[in-house]
Amino acid sequence: MTPDELQHARERLEAMRAEQQAIIADMTTGEEQVMPSDPQHAGNVSDDSADDADAMYAAELNQGLVMNAQDILDQIDLALRRIDAGTYGLCAICGKPIDARRLEVLPYAQYCLDDQRKQEEAAERGA
């Protein structure tokens, strides 16, 4: 990759990093997440089990979104380290260049498309 391409990738990754950090901050600030089954917060549980179920669903959804954002943030940080190490754009498995179109869509991609497919197939077999 050219120095200009690497700089463009760094700028995109840093912008994406800021977005993920904002998502995490937005979802983790404010009132403490209280699960209806938490006996210490029994006063916060409503008399309506449907409301409690909605609150629990919302809390679990929020937790899943935070975990997803954190996973993406970790992948972005790895990509930034690969730029610094001079290995950005190379597949972490086979070492071949990752297609530029793939990096444009997913700038924190670690694998070429063939190895990504192999990883996903292996994960499906293991599940």
C-alpha cells in the first residue's frame, strides 16, 4: 500500500474508533442498568411483569450492542497497530494482500476473503 492509502486507512479507522467509543459511552452512561430480578433494587421493579420483561429485554439488548461496539473497537485497534507494524492490508493467515475493495468496505479486516470464509466455516463446524 502507498503512504497515501495507509494515511487514508488510518484516518478512516480513527474516525470509526471515535464512533464506536461514542456508542459505548452513550450506552453505558446515565442511570445504572437495573435488571428486574435484582433483589437489591426490588423497589425499581414495577407491578407489571410485561414492563419488567420489556426492561430486561432493553437492558440485554443494550448490553449486546455495547459488546458488539467493543469488539469492533478492538478490531480497529488491531488494524491501527498493523498499520504501525507495516502489516496492514496483509492477511493474518496467508500473508497475501487483502483486496482493496474489501478494505474499503471493512477497513479493519484481518483476513483475505478466502481465509475469512475458511474461518467462518470452521466456526460453523465447531458450533
